[in-house]
Amino acid sequence: MQRLPIQLSVAALLVVVAGVALNLWIFRFGALAGLLGLSVTKHLVIAWLCQVLGVDRRPRSDPERVGEPHAGRPGLTECRAAPPSR
């Protein structure tokens, strides 16, 4: 059975429940404050999802494959500085 890429731990589930409770509490101060709280929460959730899914994650470089073109972008190669001359 294959694991899902996004899994919530118990701590993450507690944070989600606390976030929902905080948003409900902020709505008691008014609609504008509640919408501002929802906007902040939305941005935090999107940032967390991007981190979990690996958006903008750079591929790991293997020392054996230096100089070979990248699989995703043909024509590009990794560059390393030349060792200092004596």
C-alpha cells in the first residue's frame, strides 16, 4: 500500500484545530477582523503545503554526475569551481 504524500501528525492536527478555534474566536471581534484572520491562515496553509509538496526544491547534486546535463532542462550543466592552482 502506497503512502500518501501529505500526512498529518498528531501535533499538526492539534495546530489545525487550534487554528480553527482561533479563527472562530477572532470572528467574535467583527467580520473584518475575522476575514483578516482567515487571510493569514490561508497564507500559512499554502506555505505549509508548498513546503510539504517540495515546490521550488532544488534537486540533489551527485558528485559522480557533475558535468552531465540536467534531466529536466537539456543543455544545462552543473558548474563547479576549479581547484586552486599551485
